[in-house]
Amino acid sequence: MKQVLGLGCGQLRGSAEILLIVALRAAEEAGAEVELVRLEELHLPSGPDAPEPDDAWWYWEKLVEADALIVSTPIISRTVAARVKLLGDRLLGPNADAAIIEELVRIKQAGGEPAVPFRVDERVLKPRVAGFIAVGGSLTPQWKTLTLPVLHTLTFSMQIAVVDQVQFEGAGTPRSIVLDDAAVARAGELGRTVAEQAGRRFEDAEYRGEPGLCPHCHLDIVVLHGREVECATCGARGILEGDGVRFSDEGSVITMREKREHFFEIQETAQRHAEQREEIERRASAYDGFDRIARPKR
């Protein structure tokens, strides 16, 4: 039975969690086994926080064993809840990059032992799909622009195919999303879509959400350089043509081609800096004695 993991990122029993429960119930009815993880219940030490207890790697185990992921977050200041970004920073570095793990696994299978400061977990390469839910109070689009792009940072490294994504509005008071029957029904639709495609390979997954300008992430946020276009979410490049954009595969971090190129770029940079380490440390030492640091009194 396929496993669908739900990550709730808002207030306990709030609107984002309600929509996630709707989606998970629909996924269960579609034949999946489901679990809900509440981000607010996880200990995620950061900075000077006590290192234990630490639930980040407990969540990692849930993620790498799952066949699908549904993330539901409130929209706060145009973007996601803060702890979503913290979780991503804690877990989703090189150890979660499909191209990096692909190459390191190849080295191990050839009898080598990769010298890297992180775990090499082959389960990163397991096929998965994902769905995103975001809910906010504002009725105008400019108050939720960055939410879905940030959610994509949770999935692109592991080559998880996003098969649906949706934002809801008008839920500006606690739990009020229940007044929006259409939103509840749409969350159920997302849950069914994710369950039906759970475990599909990236190239076989079918995107069923709202169509967007970018053919890779299906979102509409772009950076313009004259007639040259870059998708602000995934980096895909294109050219303005008439009333639209002609995109190519070039640049999109969602593609394995770009991930592999990035991996070799990292290797080349690390090698170059290794040869310059003495000079780097000599120049950097000029900043070690800065003494205008303000700290709170404890």
C-alpha cells in the first residue's frame, strides 16, 4: 500500500490542518495509507538552541519512506510559516539532492567510499509525488505571491514530482476555511490526485493543478531581462514571444540535467578553493577581530 505523508505547518486544528485532513482522508479513500505530522509538535533546534531533543531526522525517516507528500501551510506575510523554512534548512542540503546522491551511490557501488560530511541515503532516489496547499486571509493575490514558490524548495532537490498545488483565500480568522465548501472539495481533489500517483517516477507523473506560465513548476512568477525570461521559482529560461513566453529546459532546477550540472559545478568550486585555502584564510583573518557585536543579556 502506498504511503502518503501529510505535513501540517500551521496552528493545530487550524484552517491549514483542516484542509490537510480533508486531503488525507481523500487519499485514504483512494487506497493510500496516510499519516499526519504536525510541524508545531516537532523539536527543531537552530542556532544556540539546545541540541536535544531534535526531531528533524525523525521527520527525515518519515519523508524518505513515503511514496507521496502533501504539505499544507498558512500564508504569513506573503509566504509560508517560518518553521517550514527552518525544516528545509535543517534537512534539505546536499544529502537530499538527487543528482549528488545519484553520483555518490555510483561511487559506492564501484567500491569507493565518498568523503562527504553528510549521510548518503539511497532512499532519496525513491520515486515520490507531492501536493501543496496554502491558505490565507487576504482576497488579493499580492498577499500570497511567494507561498507556492517557497514550497517548491521542499521537493525539487529530491526530484519529487509536484502533481497538484492550490492556494485558498478569505480564511482570515481561526478555522474559518470550513465556510468555503469549494475549498474543502478542492483539498479533497488534491488528496485523491496525490494518492492516485503516489510512487510514480518523475517522468511519469501527471500535473493536474492549475496551469501556470512555467511548464516545469506551473507557476507564473518571472524575472525579466529585456526579452529574456527566468522563472523565479525554478530557474527555467525563456524568451518573450508575442503575448507569451517560449520556455526551454535550460536552467530549471527541477530537471535532473540542471541538478547534475550544479553538482559538477560544486565539485569544481570546492577543488579550486581547496587549492587556495591558505590565501582564503589569510584574507578572512582580517575580519576575525570585529568587536562591535551586540548580544542580549541572559
